[in-house]
Amino acid sequence: MLKDRITEDMKDAMRARDAARLSPIRMLLAAIKQKEIDDRIELDDAQVAAVINRQIKQRRDSIAQFEQAGRQDLVAIESGELEVLSTYLPKQAETAEIEAEIDAAIAAGGASGPQDMGKVIAILKAKLTGRADLSAISALVRARLSH
């Protein structure tokens, strides 16, 4: 399981005294535990991947804000954490694969315009969650459906 792999990586980082890896892994495990406590369930790999995606999105948002503020020191820290967290996501989908999935979802959903975007996104979300940035996919779908 993904959660077990993350726990083992935390132990390895502790043994190696690798603070740069240890900190984001600990924050990730804390977020996973919090989600489990809040929902009173044991998270499966898909749910753990969703937590990882949320953590990655937070890092990206922080990086954008720190860049606007001119804080390159904090950008470097957040970028390092982002890199560590990204290792736990499945292999990212290629652009050609994403475009093929969008075409298939539009055909499967019978989408004819922007009003059908929700149907198409629902189909794509099931197939590409964790493998692609859903906000970027949303923009691609909007562009395709508005033609």
C-alpha cells in the first residue's frame, strides 16, 4: 500500500537524518492520519493519492505566492517539498494520452457544447485523477467544447 511505502520512506529519512525529505513526508502522513480520523476510515491508495494531490496543490499555490512576494528562499523550500511529494504519485499521463482521453470522454458523454462540460469532466476525473492536473484538463475540455 502507498501509505506503508510513505511510512517506510519516513523511517529511512529519519535514519539518514535527511531533514529535507523528512519534513514533507511527516506533513503528508499527518494529513493522511487527519483524514482517517475525520472520516473514521482507513484510506485506500486512491484516497491517499487524493491527499497527496491536495498537498501538492497547496505547495504550488504557496510557490506562486512566494514568487510574487520575491521570497526565493521560501520558493526553494516549497519546491523541494513538492519534489518529494511528487514521487508518491503515479506516473503522469502524457499530453497525447490526455487528449485521447478527452476525445473519448466527449464521445462517450455525447457532449456537444460547454453545457456538457460537467459530464465530460466526471468521466475524465475517474480515469486521470492523480495522473494529470485536473485544472489543466478542465481548461482543455472547455477549449474543445467551445469550438
